[in-house]
Amino acid sequence: MSLGNQFGRVARFFVGTAPRRFASVSVLLAVVSSIAPTKDLFSEWRHYQRRYVRMIRNRPDAARLERRFESGIHQIWIPEQHVVDRCSTCHVALQEASLADLRKEPFRPHPPMPHSLTEFGCVVCHHGQGAATTVQEAHYSTKAWEQPILPSRYTESSCGQCHMDVLEGTPRLNQGRRLLARYGCAHCHAITQPDGTLVAPVDEPPSLEHVAEKTTREWIFAWVKNPQAYAASSTMPNYRFSDQEAADIASFLVAQSTASENSRKELKRAAPPPGDDAAQAGTSLYGTLFCSSCHAIQNAAGNLVGGDLAPELTRVGSKVNPDWLRRWLQAPQGYDPKTRMPRYRYDEKQVALLSTFLLSKKDDDFLANVHLPDSDTASIARGKKLVADYGCTACHRVNGVNPPESFAPDLSRIGSKPLFQVGFIRGMPETLPDYIAGKIHDPRAFGPALKMPTFSLTDVQVESLTTALLAQTDRAVTMPPELVRTTSHAKYHPGGDAGRLMEDLRCQSCHSINGNGGDMAPDLSFEGSAVQRKWLVDFMNNPNTLRPALIRRMPKFNLSEAEIKSLSDYMLSAYQASGFDSQALEASALNADAAARGKQLFYTKYACQSCHIADYKKDKGYVGPALTDVGDQLTPVWIYKLLKNPNALNPGTVMPNPNLTDGEARDLTAFLITLKAHPKGGTT
Amino acid sequence: MKRVATYGLVLILILPGCTARRAAGPSPTPKAYGTQLVEVSGGKQIGGVGSKLSDPLVVQVNGADGSPVPGALVSFRCVGLTFNPSDALSDSSGQASVAVQLGGIPGSYQVLAATPKSGGGTVTVTSHEIALGYQEKLGKEVSEKYCTFCHDPESTPERVSNFDNLTPPSPHQFSDGNTLNPMSDADLIKIIADGGPALGKSPQTPAYRGTLTTAEIKAVVAYLRAVADPPYPASAGK
């Protein structure tokens, strides 16, 4: 029997007569129209929901869990944020805290977080495709949707889409943002943040307009070749220049250098005391002037000792011209008007001792093998071209080369960069976080002709920077403005004669005033309400720290009496907190009885001596400042108000609010103002 | 005969597919065997969920005489953690070192390192690594700002410990599981919010009710549960 015959018989059976034709078509229709419901019946999400129902049956709170469970597709819809999230269709127990002991997805409840699920949905923080209802489409890259779930180590980046303020719960994001500013990423890349402001670099790369006064062609060559060989803590990246390129750049930088204001000043010299005495005196002067508050030096064990606000000085003697150093110590702003270094009023002897000490900090091996041929015009011209091509002037001021414009790609939306625009290296995971991390770790691996240099960063720092950059998403740009938590961008600078003096002393390099300045030293915005005039004058004459355990301390500026008067007049009148009428505290309430009750509260009920020293003979607490002369230092109203709410007057303080009654705060104030240094006054 | 050949061909075509998938990480062949396994470093590290730990986990294989054994196979296993490599041969000093990436779920991860013995069987050593989620990270930040001055006896360049300046009873370290695990969450929250006297303890622990939010106080408790050693029961056994 042939195949054709068989087919003919089957066809005749189904469509031979009209009723048979009708029946066949009906059956076919029924089968076709049941395909979709059948597919749905066996869909992944139903499988998970059935598993969930079976799982909760065996739990002690089964009745409650079953009552709260609804079968079917679940969806969180937030039109203004373009959120259509069906994740909770399979992750059905996101809000069931009683299932916290589960160790496997998809039924774990969401861990505690600062927002509710229905407020932002899921993909705002976790990325992925919210509308999908299969595991593959929701979590992984597909042709239609290429941004997969964000790996959990980068989740903090999502907070950064709205939050410009520093959150305690996002240490990685915060570190990443600090690094973006500190490593000068924003000198070359424009990075617009969700609040519309640009990331502002906080590093201050030195001006090179007068660099020939400061150092030699050989040093510039060695530095440009490998900055970390000179100072391990340097944030200057490595451009992997060839010897020829580095020599050309050094030739050009020396050739373009002009005379600074400092070089026109006569240099007054005092001969340093001879020999060992000078070394000894220089070392101890470096210590007593608290240079290490900002500068670090590597000790014999190879550890950096000191602050990171200013350049490391481990090998400074191999770098600087001795005369430049002496002039710099006398007037840093005469060489670089934008430097953060204050103008200390060092006398000639101090300059001689300090420069002797600093010049002894050298490494003879550093330049031992650097022998450059004489500079010529061809080399200088090549160097100028390199300086322009590599965008050196995006960071440094150089004569004859203007800062480049839009030098590097804008990173404002890097967190949403389409993957088809990304050139991956063969073999690397093809995801955006891996691309960003790889690019930061070793940019030239993505192409030898790329100009981006290599930064010396640890893996953790790379992860933090990646987190900060992943926050720069399309979504961040389109967030409703009322959701964006911004920070202040205050640009306060003090005015008048005292203001000029404070600029000269660079007070705001360390102190913040009215929202502008450094965070190394106490905020001075309310200093006028806090301190007594005599104490302030004494302190500026001889700044002894209130926290002897700290490495960073206020240096001595050697101010004149007139300067101190000008500064204290200004601070006491301008830096006042509001609502400081002394009515809040009647002087008569601060009597001896109150002081006795206050002492009892201090030592027994509140155990203040755990953190503060009121009496050097018995107390040892070292967290807060010593209070042994607080009666000389602070005003009674300030003490009272600080005790009532420490954070209101001193934002960010470690001191907890002790929740005192008015009476207790008065008694403690009465006790504290009895703590004075010496009957004759002054500080110890 | 023809049919057997066809089935054979199909089988030959299918098999490489199976083996290729299974052979993702071919484990190296041991060249030597030890009798003892000890942890050298890299245990009890703390990191954010899903992040790579900063230091590798290092274990050492020793022989019967206690001397290090090079070339022994060490396998690292833990549900949720990723090891690179997960099977390694010990180096010339008898040590095997692996990079560790934490899982996405916060809590304590028990790591099992194992090395085969020459006569069959294995010797093992356990270690644990700690992954912090949002809440535990918040708790860590809060406790490093307010608590570690007194609760951590170690000083750092940025923070001089106040531990030795206190009068007894001395504060407990947050990792002190033996003391803190038996305490209930409610008691820990109370002592943080209302100070030591709230539980009849020293007033040297101040009250943080007026300083920290309830969420922050709960976060501190979640953090000290996460770093507890021995691990806190609720987060143990993974």
C-alpha cells in the first residue's frame, strides 16, 4: 500500500462528509484555543506558587501565610517612575518576615531596608526586567533586555540614584564618591549628578607654571615615568610613557616655566646650627609644628605616618631645590596662589631648621640612574604636543597649553550605557559592572592607544568606584526632583580684614564654616557662642589640643597680637548660633549646691568620666575632649545647650544625647564651670 | 548490526556534551597527602553581600610529623560562596590559598576545607566568613562611630581605644558570641536605647535613645548578631 493511498484514506475519514468536516474543524479550533491556557498552566511562576503553597503548609503559622497568599500574577505599578514589577509573582514572600529563616530564593522575605516595597518596586534598586514572568527573562541578559540583575555587591549604587547626601548604610557608595573626587576623575570626565551638579574634584594638582624653580628635569622625568616610585600614596596616575616621551615632557615643562612671585623676593637666610643638633632640632620642630596633620612620611617600618591632605614627604629632599623650599615655607601662596597650605609665620631660624630636616628626607637611589641628554627644541616641541594630547592641563596649569574641553567621555549616564556600545575584551564577562571595573583597573587593556592612565587602586577601591559610577543611570536623571536628596553646596568665605587673614591662614583647609571647608578640625560656625574670649586668645597664641590622643592637631601659626585680636573679634561676633539669650540660664542657679549635685550626676548617674577627664588625678576617659579647664573655655549657656542636645550644636558629634532634665543640665553646667586650670588663668 | 552502530554513534555524539559541562573546573591531581589541615589566615573576614573579600583564605596541610606537605589537594566548599580556585594544590610551604567571593544572603557562611588522606578518607577544617546586608552594614557604620571606642580594645591610627580607661566591668566585644548570643534582641535593644542601668548594668554604657533612631539601634543588633563568634544561632548552619 502506497503512502499516498494511506493519506487519502485518513483525509476522507476527517473531511469526507459535511458533518465530519464540521466536527474536525471544531476539534481543531478547541485544540488551538487551548494552547495558550495550557502554556500558562505549566508556566514557571505557577510552578513556584504551587511550591510555595506546599512549603507553607508545614509551617507553624500556615493559616496566616495561606490567608495572605494570593495566586496569580502580582504587579507593582508606579507610573511616575516607569516601574512595572512582577517580581513578587515568584518572590511571593517578600513581606513575610516570619520566613526569615529560609536560606533559598525565591521565597526569602526581603531583608530590612529603609523603603517599602510598594514605594519603589524592585528594579529601581536591583535592575533586571520587572515585567518579565520567567526566570531567564527577569534576571539575565536577553536580546530584548540587556541589563541583567545588578550583582548584590553593587546594590548600594541604586541608593545613589536619588541620594546625594552621605548615608550611613552605603559605605561603598560613599567611598566611591570620595574617590571620584579625590582621584580627580572629574578633571577629565564630566559627571552630572542626579541633583544637576557636577562632581567637583577635591584634589588640587599643583600648578606647573614655575616648576623649574621647584625641581629638576631629571626628577620630572622619573616622576612622570612612575609617580608611585617617588611617593606610594600619590594619586597621580601612571601614563606608561616611554623614556623618550617622559624626557620630552620634562624638557617642555622646564622650558615653559616662568619666574614666580616668590623668586623675586629676597631670601633671608639664617644659618642652621651645625651637625647633629640641627637634625635633632629639625626633627622635633617638624613634630611640634604638627606638619604631620597634613603631610605623611614613611617610617623605618614602611608605614606612612601622618595625614593625607597634602603631599607625602618621604623623598622630598630628592625633589626640591633648597632655595625654593625656603621661600615656599615662608610664603607658599607666592609660588602657587591656589595652594591649600597656610602661610605660617615661621621665623628665619625655623625655616632653616625645617628645610634642613626636609632636605634630609631623600632617597639617593631615586635619581641615580637618570641621565638625560641635553634638552633641544625638537624635544621641547614633542613634549608640548604630548602634554596637550594627554590632557595634562585638565589637572595642572601649564604656560602655553590651555585646559582641554570635553577631553574624556561624559560619565553622567554610564550606569545605563547600552551593552552594544561597549567594546569588551575577549574572555571577560560581558556585563556593565565588569566593564566599568575592568576599565578602572587597567584602562590600556581595552586598547593600547587609549589615553586613560592607570591609577594605583586596590580591588576594594575599584569596587567602590564602580558602585559610584553605576549610580549614574538614566533613571537617576529622570527621577522626580522631589525624590532627589541633595547636599548643600555652600561657598561661604569670611569677609573683611579678618576674612583676608583667614584666607591667608587657610583656616577652611581644615575647619568648616557655614557649610564650607574641611572636616579635619572642629566646625567653627558657632564658635562665637561657644567659647570665652580669653580662652580663644590664649588658644591662638598657643594651640594645645583638647584631645591629646589625636595625631592631627592644630599647628602653631606664630600670629601677632594684632592678628589674634582681629581674628577673635571677628569670630566672637560673626560666628553666633541663634537663640542664645542667656535667659535660658539664670546665673543664680549655678551655685555651689547645684555644682555638688552636678558632680554626683557626672560621676555616678551618667558616668561621664568614661569618656571625659574632669580631674587628671582620677579620670582616664579619652573619647571626648578633656574638661579640666572647660570653665575657662566654654560659655555656661553653650555648655547647658550642648548637654541638652549635643547634635544640634555640634552636628555629627559622637557624644550621645543623655536626655537630661532641665534641672540636671543646670546642675551639670554648674559643676563644669567650676573646672578651671589655674587661679591665675591661662591654659595648661 | 546497523542499528547498534547507529545507537553507538548517537551515544558518542551525546557523551562529549555531558562531560564538557561537568568538566568546568577540572580538579588538579594530588601529588602528596597530608594528615592534618589547619587554617592560617583569611577566616572571619567581613564584607558586603556579594563582594570579594580583601584577603585570601589560606589553609596549611601538615604531615604526621607536623611538617608542611606541598602538592596536597585542598577542596573548599560552602553553599553560597564562590572560591577561586575551589580546588587547589598546596604550595612549597604546604599552604593553599583561595580568593573568596561572598554570597548574596547576609549572615555567617561556614566554609569546609578538605584534603584527602593517603589511605582514603579526608581531613577537614572549618572556618567562617561574614556577609553584611544593608541592615548589618548600617549597624557596622553606626557602631564604628559610637561604640567601638569602648567595645574594641584594639586601637587604630584614627581611633585610640578607650577600653583600658574604663572601670570594671569591661565592655564586651561585639563578636563575643558567648556573652551576647544568649541575650535576646529585646534586651540588647533596651540596653542600647536606655543604657546599662536599664538592665542593672554599668552606667558607663550611655543611653542612645535620643541619639540613634530605632532602625539604627536594630541595625546595631543585626550587626553584632552577624559578627558573633561562635555564630549566632539564627544565622548559623549555612
